[in-house]
Amino acid sequence: MSQAPTKSAPPQMLSLRDACEVLVRHFGHTEGIWDISLELNFSVGAVGPSPDKTIPGAIMGISKIGIALSPREGPNTVDASKLER
């Protein structure tokens, strides 16, 4: 059983390519060149620290992460046929 993380634990990060590889394995793909895909949401409006100090602004959020077939290899693509099983 794994130990619960503590509040001082550093973030555990993956590169975009490593995240793509994890998702290719997760979805069980064995063929094709895959690239990471993000679904973004944008919102515009008045933003600021207080109602009297607002300025026009925009907010971007990542709502989903996934993979998509790619027509060519790139720096973050994963060739599913080359992954060790």
C-alpha cells in the first residue's frame, strides 16, 4: 500500500510526451502516431482585484486532456507500435 502524500511533497509532473504515452497505453492503442490534445475553455469579462479596479480580461481553463491521431511525428507524439508492452 502506498504512503499518503504529505503537504510538503513536491508536485509530480509529466512532460507532454510522457502524458501522451500514458494515455496511449490507457486507451490500449497499439498502432498509429498519437499527439496530446487539450480542450480549452475561454471566458472574457471584467477582471481585477476589486470592483473599482477592473479591466477587460480573459481567462483560459483546460477542461479535458486526451490524445488524437497525428499525420506526422513531432516532439510530443508517441508511435504506439514502438511502445514496450
